[in-house]
Amino acid sequence: QVQLVESGGGLVQPGGSLRLSCAASGFTFSSYTMYWYRQAPGKERELVATIAAAGDSTNYADSVKGRFTISRDNAKKVVYLQMNSLKPEDTALYYCNARYFVRAYWGQGTQVTVSS
């Protein structure tokens, strides 16, 4: 059974940090490109960060570049999103996504709220 389980969300003050984790099971994690998306209320889902299957290439949305870092541990089957210098506009439900050609899997999301 394929599962992607996100964790690490919560309430943080502006300028704070959080590290999100996404634990994978039920598929060959090391073959999949991994993505973090987010969706704020009333807005479309936004691609935040991407990491290649081997972890040797990453990409970021302009809105998070320099503040967020995506990484992965293929041995543990986990992808991370380190989020620093958080802003209120980073408030959203964060999802991880796994893709390999036409196969795609989604997690249920973890809520991040940035507020004083």
C-alpha cells in the first residue's frame, strides 16, 4: 500500500523555522522525483520545491528561494523541507508528491501557520 505521510507542521511566529518531513512507503522511493506543494485558503496549489530522485538537483519557487531547503534520505525513504525566515504568506497546507513517469502519489498534507 502506497503511503506518503507528512509531519512537522504547526504554528510558528514570523521569522521562525520549521522542518517538514514526508515518510514514504509502498513504492521504490529512490526512483521518484519528490515535490513539496502548498495550498493556502482560496488559492491554487503552488509548487514550492523539487528534488531529483538521486537528490543531486533541486528547484525552488521564487517566493521561497533562499529560505527553504528540500532534501531527501533515500535509505530512510523520507523527504524534508527545511523552512527558515517564515512569513505569514507561507501559511498553507503543505503536501508532498512523488512522481515517476505517469505514476504520482500524494500525501494528506500538514498545516503550517505563520502568525504572531
